[in-house]
Amino acid sequence: METSKMNKASRLSKSNTADNGIRVHNMNPVIKLTPEGILLFANSTGIDFLEMLADQVKEPALKYLLTNCPEILDPHCSLDLCCKIHEMNYYFSVVAFKEAGYVGLYGYRLVHLHSRDSLVA
């Protein structure tokens, strides 16, 4: 992910968590995108996930996600995806909130993941 976008996401994350301490301490990645695929919010774990993904696939993380899983931006989206990043397995529920104008990716680390279910090998 480009540094300027990551810094903006970090600032957004900090501003969105100042009044809600529970988000600051969330160990699970939370990522919110506009319907156009622009990053609105990522908590610190979400930012770490995007940075690790970009490092592994050698391209911007959002570009990679949207190229390989374009249905993420479907306004009626409700799907699950799994990926393996640097030997860590993640599971994401992807939910579109059309009225609110964003798509949420809510993840957590898995202990076991079958490689055939993985978005990133």
C-alpha cells in the first residue's frame, strides 16, 4: 500500500478510535472501503494486515484484493474469504452497508486454514 494512503488510514484510524477505546484495542483486522474501493478506515490490525499483504504480493494491497475478489465492492455483498499472509491465516466476513456508503471487511486470525480456500497462497 502506498505510504501516503497508509498514513492517511493511520490518521483516520486514530481519529475514529479516540472516543471509543474498544476499537483501539481490537486485535482483529477491521477495514472499511467506499463502493469505489477507497480506504475509509482501518484499525491498527487492519493496517498491519494490508501492509503484510502488500509485502507478500508485491503490489498495493487494495489493488490486489479488488483485482482478485472484485465482488467485495458489490453493493449487495455478503461473503467470506480466507487468506494466508506470512504463515498467518485470516478469515474475513465482507458485508456491504449500502445505506451507510461503505463495505466492511471484518477479520480474525485462524488456527487452521485449508490452502484450497485461500485467496493468497
